[in-house]
Amino acid sequence: MIDKLDTNQHQNSKSLLARATVVFVRLFGSWTSIIAHTLIFVGWFVFNWNIERLLVIVSIEAIYIGIFILMAENIETAQRDRQRKLEHQKDMAVVKQDVAVDKKSLKELQDLHLKIDKIEQLIKNKK
């Protein structure tokens, strides 16, 4: 039972982190982000602050944004894989149902052939 609770907590924290990742990627991939960055860069140059510090900050930010993008891609891929698995399971259920119908139809055809054969035998015997 404790293992089950730990697993649920792990899944919940994973889910929370996954949602946070998607939020960060959406935030950084928006016009708001472009405008904010533009204002920061303009302000940096207007106030003539240390350009090397800006380069370090921007480089670190780019690394984190890249990581968030990759994480979001992984989340999306996992969701697509789950969706494909569900669709595959549904397709297999339909195939199994079709096979059952085909088997029933085959049995009915075989029964009809047997009846036809019996009728043919009766006809031949009467001649």
C-alpha cells in the first residue's frame, strides 16, 4: 500500500512538472515573451549595462529554454504514444469482433454446404 501511495505521489509530481513545463514553453514561445525580451534588451543597451553579463544571462536562459522545449516534446511524444496505443487496442477489438463474425459466417456456410450435399445425395438416390 505504501508503494502504491509513493507511486501516486510520484505520478502527481510528474504530472505537475509536466504541466509546468508546458506552461513555461507556452510562455516563452509567445508574443509576450518577445516583447518582454525586446524591452529588456533595449533597456540594457539604453542604460549601458555590462554587455558580458547580458550575454551570460541570455546564454543560461537559452539553455533552460532549450531543455524545457525538449521536455515538452517528450511529454507530447508520450501523449501521442498513449493515444496510438489506445487506438491500436480499439482497432484490435474491432478485428477480433470481425474474426468472430467471419468464423460464424464460415460455420454457417459449411452447414449450408453440408445441407446442399445431403439434398444432392437425396436427389441422386431418387433417380
